[in-house]
Amino acid sequence: DSGVTQTPKHLITATGQRVTLRCSPRSGDLSVYWYQQSLDQGLQFLIQYYNGEERAKGNILERFSAQQFPDLHSELNLSSLELGDSALYFCASSVGDWEAGTQYFGPGTRLLVL
Amino acid sequence: GEDVEQSLFLSVREGDSSVINCTYTDSSSTYLYWYKQEPGAGLQLLTYIFSNMDMKQDQRLTVLLNKKDKHLSLRIADTQTGDSAIYFCAESKAGNAGNMLTFGGGTRLMVKP
């Protein structure tokens, strides 16, 4: 158990819908990261937040957005869902911001878009 | 650009050593990581090495880093059936732009009894 929690574990929805994935980082960690794992793209970095502020952005679609709240939990919002958005979404956390700190991953949320 | 590559598949017999290889292109990588993913599970951090080190040993795991060739390997001694999983190498580059990980495509390790 990494200490990072993600809810829900599984999500099934239809195209065009909007969903919210939730992540709670390890106690004491200030950075939260979101990654997407799909068969065709592999594991890709989406976005990083540190202490409530966006720090780095990767291959995140404009239909996707995220935020980190004062209690440090984070939410990833996916809207206008398409079949290709079906994937495993991981959240990770680390202590620091720009320094290369070890990232610990949650169990993931498996999203299926029908 | 940044790219991390791994071979797709490795099969070994129980008790043998496994060596999983990874190459990367970004010479400014700060840390290099090995993660393990079992079926239906998340990513488990196995070990990591700082870019100014050549080797790191942690129980059955040995990481070798050849910075000149940008080659990273993970050796698992006395491989067990419970080691069957997908292994990902990843690099990070600390700096003002945050701390994202760039992953390889993963190597599926199959351990035969």
C-alpha cells in the first residue's frame, strides 16, 4: 500500500459524459501528479500540482482539467468523453515540487467509455 | 525529445537471474526509476538510482547505469514466480518545469516454474 488513494476504482460511462476522478496523496506529500495508461499511448504524464498550484503540464487534452484543493487532495475532470479516453488513470504523490522526489502511485481508476 | 525504450518481453526460469534493459535519450535525467505493475494493480516503486551513480543494490535487485551509453538495467537475482509482472523504467529531470516521469513501454517478465 503506497498511501495514495484513488476513487472510484472503476467507472463506466457513455460518450459525451463528464466524470471526476479523485486522489488523496500520502500524508505529508505536497505534489500530486496524474498519469494516463492506455494500450496505444502507454503511460503518459498529464499534469502536476504542488500545494494547490499547477506546476507542470504534459499531454493533457483541453477537455481534461484538474485541481488541487487546500486539503491537498486532487480531482481530475474529464469531459465530452470519447471512446479513446478509456484508460487507467493513475495519481501519484511526492513530497517536493521541482526537486526529483520519489513518486508513489495510487491503485488507479479504470475508466471505460462506451 | 525525450524517449525511453524497453524490450517487450522476457521469459526466465524460476531461480535464474533476470535482466531487464532500458535505454533513454535525455542526458539531463536526474533520477532513473524501476516500477513494477502486477495484473490489475497500480505501479509499485521498486528502486531508483541517481544519475551520478553507477550501481545500486537492494536485496535481490541490482540497478546498473551506464550514463555514457544512456543504458539502465535491472537485475533480479533468484527470480521467483511472484516476480512475474510488467516492469517499467522511468526517468525524471528535476528543474523549474516540475518533476514529471517519462516512462518506457514496459517489459513483461514471465517466470516459469
